[in-house]
Amino acid sequence: MSKGLRFTEKWLQRALWLVAFAFAAFLIGLGSAIVGNLWDVEPELTIEQFMDSAQVAALRAEQEQARDRRDAAQLEFEQATQKHEVARANTRTARETLDNWLATRRATARPDQDPELINRTKALDALEAQERTALAAVQAQEQVLLDANQALHRAGDRWEKMEGPARAAFIDAAQAKELRVFLYRLALTLPLLVLAGWLFAKKRKGAYWPFVWGFIIFALFTFFFELVPYLPSYGGYVRYLVGIVITFLVGRYAIVSLQRYLARQKEAEALPDAQRRQTLRYDTALARLGKGVCPGCERPVDLKDASLDYCPHCGIGLFDKCGCCSSRKNAFARFCFSCGTPANTSLAD
């Protein structure tokens, strides 16, 4: 902060910078919301928009029916599998019981048990028949489930064949929409950038400079951080070309500004000392002296050298003597630091 500013003025300047950043932050928030929502200006694209609606409806219905048949077949298959497992368990238990009984019969060798053997064998045959029936039901449901899955797979294949040409059209339309939305965003952000440039050139030092700088920060952020990520790629050509153009414009502005600054400095250094002082602001002069540079040419000078009263680069007076007390003082000070006598200075406010 400039050393020539009053204490209250310094803090007010800082507060105004806070106002500028707060103003920019709210503008950036609003701009981000608008730029992001521009994608919704046009309706959302889907691949089905580029397919025959009648074929899409028929194939959707066929796929839905195939899924219903598959789901129903899956449930029936699970039920049949469970019944088959129960039948297998019953048969296995009956066979184990019969084996144990036969072992007991051989041990006792009682002929009167032959009718019971026949009955037990018949019961086991009945359980084996039930197991075979359950297995047949499982196999039948496996076939139904396989048919349903194959029907769904065939419907999916037909969908892929119908979707192929539509996908290419969808990609083209999506790219065209992306380009149009980018142009919408460019149409919104580019005028802001142009206006910010005009404000920077004409109004950045005006009475309402906090709002001017807030708008400039907002416009720069919106262009470089909100718009640039949406630049169409096209293999990177667009991004590189935009980068080249922006770099050229910024570089040209910097070169022209430097040339104008050097020309102004050359003209100013050719003027008499008193006339040069009229072009210097009081705060600017004190700020440059505080940085150890000449207020006139901005080159480094050794201000601690008591023998140095004039800038060795441009000749402007840096120190003089008070007309009342003859104390050596800053030539740009408005009052003598020793006796308080007003200095005969022509510095601008």
C-alpha cells in the first residue's frame, strides 16, 4: 500500500478491494449457473430419436415379453429344481433304509420277511419314479428358460442392428448441439470480455473502480475458466488455435503498452523538472520512493546516499532544502519534516 496514503484511506482502499472481490464472486456465481444451464436450452438427445418409432415400440414390447417369459421360466425352474432335490433326498433315504433292512434280513435269514421286501422294493421304485418325474420337470423348465433367453438375445441383436446407424446420427447431432451451446456461451461471455477491456482502459481509476475491477475479474474468470473447458476439441486444433490467438492478442497488447510507456517516459524526461512534477501524483511519487526507485523514470536509485539530490538517470530532483530552516528534505514532500513549512511543490493530488 502506498506510503503517501492516510491511515483511514489505506483501510478504506482495502475495504473497497474487498467490495470488488465480493462483487466479482457473486457475479461469478451467477455467471457459472447461467453458463452451466445453457446446455438445457435445447432438448436432451437420445439414440431412439434417430430410429423408426414403430420398430422401436414393437421391439421394446418384444423384449419386455421375452423378459417376462424368462423371469417366469426362472421361477418355475427354481421350483422344479427344489422339487427334484426333495425327490432325490427321499429316494436316497429310502434306499439307505432298504439297504439296512436287507442287511438285517440276511443276518436273520427269515423267509417270512419276503412280502415286506417286495413292498419295500415297490416303495423305492415309486420314489425313483417320482425323482425321474421331477428331473424331467427340471429339464423341461431348463428348455423353457433357454428358449426365453435365446429369444431375448435375438431381440437384443436386432436392437443392436437397428441402433447402429442411429448411433452415428446421434453422435453427429450431439456434436452439433455441443457446438451450438458453445456458441451460445461464447455469445454470452465474449461481450463481457470486450466490456471488461473497455472498462479497464477507461474506467479502472474512476470513482466506482471497485465495481469496475469486480466486473473485470468476473469477465476474465467467466471467459477463461467457464468457457474454455467447453471449447470443442476437434483433435485439439480449436484449443491450440484459441490459445495462439489469445497469446498473440495479449502479447501484442503488452508490446504496444511497453512501447507507449517508453515513449511517454522519453517525452517526460525531456521536460523541465518543474513541468515533470505536474505530471506526477503525490501518492505515486511517495510510493516509488518507498520502493527505492526514481519517481520520474522508475530506475533504482540509492536514496541513502546523502550526496544524491538528483536522479542520475533522468535528472529529476529527489531532495532539496527547506526555504525556512534549510533542512535537507524529500523534494516531493508537501511540508518540511523539520519545521512544518509548506513546500513549494506542484505535485498533483
